[in-house]
Amino acid sequence: MRTQVVIIGSGPAGLLLGQLLTNAGIDNVILERVTKDYVLSRIRAGVLEEGMCDMLDEAGAGRRMHAEGLSHEGFDLAFDGERHRIDLHGLTGGKRVMVYGQTEVTHDLMDKREATGGVTVYEAADVTPRDFDGEHPYVTYRKDGVETRIDCDFIAGCDGYHGIARKSAPEALLKTYERVYPFGWLGIIAEVPPVNHELIYANHPRGFALCSMRSNTRSRYYVQVSLDEKVEDWPDERFWDEIRRRLPDEAAQKMTIGPSIEKSIAPLRSFVAEPLRFGRLFLVGDAGHIVPPTGAKGLNLAASDVRYLFDGLRDYYEENSTAGIDGYSERALRRIWKAERFSWWMTSLMHKFHDAGDFGQKIQEAELDYLVHSRAASMSLAENYVGLPY
């Protein structure tokens, strides 16, 4: 079997890259180790930058997002018992973000791929990229006891932090940077209306809280917890009591509570691998970098990686130019590190670090007070939140 590009992983990054390539007439095959239903069961972030939305439109998969997504022009910062709105639209010259769940993005891209005849192999075991340091790379995988080889021109590793793509990179050439945070997010989804029409990020002496949503009738809420906490120790009643403690009284009193339909604890980390290209193998999205979710950058960073790689591959096939793929890693990493900085800063600003004590809490509150009363500081926050240009 032969194709032009093998894509490992059928999350949003792999599907988006695959659809853009398909639309451009570039053959590609996606290999996924789990089932389609398992991929769709993953619940992830849901704040999309305009650049990500534009790429979904370019892929032909943006119709439902525009019909059902929630366009947001700002969000609230809550601290010291008060809420302060960050006017994203006014501070950035008219930009917005879109609240639309990653599961829905994945579903839309899967539907588009099936409608346009794209090939995805689910339950592909032992996927292995080979000979990517030469001119003739290929990928092997096993399905139903049969091993298959796919010869190709390029391999895109869109298979996440734990995937095979980064593990296949030569250790001598790979350098990683990482910070693991001493807390996690306990998150729930409940079929209740959101407490506010826009997100609320709350800094509180008890810890961080976030009020988000998936729709006008489905809410997504988070509270900061220690890493030794267990989900089973957090019945719904305890969660609702805790998040209301961390919000200003007005918001706490407005909050509608109800049974959770999903509950989990996610650890937080910052991670970057360099470079993102090894011969004819490219790392894309979480395969090459992780950000804490505080800045809403994970999915959006994957989209910018796809933008740069797709442009490079298209130029290679249409213009016989290698400039785009040769510059992929440097170009992507420049934007990645800016997003890593912003996500780290938001995490440091909003969370309780126990070793910082009362002094650290007061410093956070002073910085937040400066942030909401300085237009220059607010503009910097807004510019990064809506997404830096590609």
C-alpha cells in the first residue's frame, strides 16, 4: 500500500490535517489505535480561537460550529470577592473566541472525512514509523492479526503525548522541557444552565475555580485540587459547595446545581519537545507540546501546527518547494513557546501555590488588580487569549 502522507492519530489535529490535505488533492491515510467511539468519548477543551475556526471552515467542517457554538466577546476574572470583565472584543479590535466542545470538533471532522472518502484505519495496533531519516519512509501496523506496510513520502505524528511518534524520535536529537504543577483540576459536566453567559476565572485563597460551558444548557465547572485527591471522594454535593465558596457571592447564589454526568481529575503540566521534525517525521499537537488548560491553548496550538505543516506540504507537492517543511519546526516552536509562556503565566496567576503562603496570595491579588485596571495589561491578556497570529 502507498500514500503520500501517513497521519498517526485521529484526534482533531490528525483529522484537520487529513481533511486539508484531502481537499488539496494530497493522498493521506490516518491510523488510529483505538475505536472511533473511544475517540469520540474523550472530553477535552472547548474554547476555539478565530484561527482554529477559520481552519475548520477551510476544511469544510465548520457549519455546525457556527450554528451551535457560542461566540464569546469577553470573560470575567474574579478575585477578592468581585468580578471584572475582560472585553476581548474591544481590546483586540473585534476578535472573539468560540465555545464549542472538542468532541464536537472531532465529530464534525470525522463526518467530513467520511463524506469525502478519506481513509481512516481504526484499531491499528503496533503502529511504527520507519526509515523516516531517509528518502523512503514507511509505517507498519497490525490489524486483525495481519501486518500491513504503508509506504509514503511523509509521516505526521498527531498521536498525543503518549503516542509512538515522539517515542520514535532519536533520543540523541530530542530535547524536552517540562514543568509538572503540584495540583490538578477536578472537573464536572452537568445538565444545568451556566452561571454566566461568559467564562469566569476565579482566584481564591482556597484555590482556583473555572465556570465554563458546553452549551446554554450544559455547564463545565472546575476546581483546583491536590494531586492526591480521588474522584470518589468528591460527591456532587461536596463539589457544588466547594465551587460556590470560591466564587463571588452574586455568582454563587445564581449557580444552578444538578447531578454530574461526567467527573474527572486532570493533572497539569507544561511540556515542549524540540525539534518537531526528524527527517520526514513531524510532531504535531500534543505529540510535541502540552500546556496547562488555564490559557485555553492546547487544541488551538495543535491547529497552528497543522496550519504550518499543511502549508509546507502543499507547497512541496504544488510548487516543488521544501521551504515550508524545512521551516516547520522553527516556525511552530516560536508560537508554541509564546503560548507556553501565556499558559504558565495564567496558571501562576490564578492558582494557589501552598509554598507561597499569604504573601503569595496578596501578590496575586495585586497583579490581578493591576491587570483589570491597566488597559495596557488588559490588552496583553486579551491579545494572547484570543490567539496570536499564525
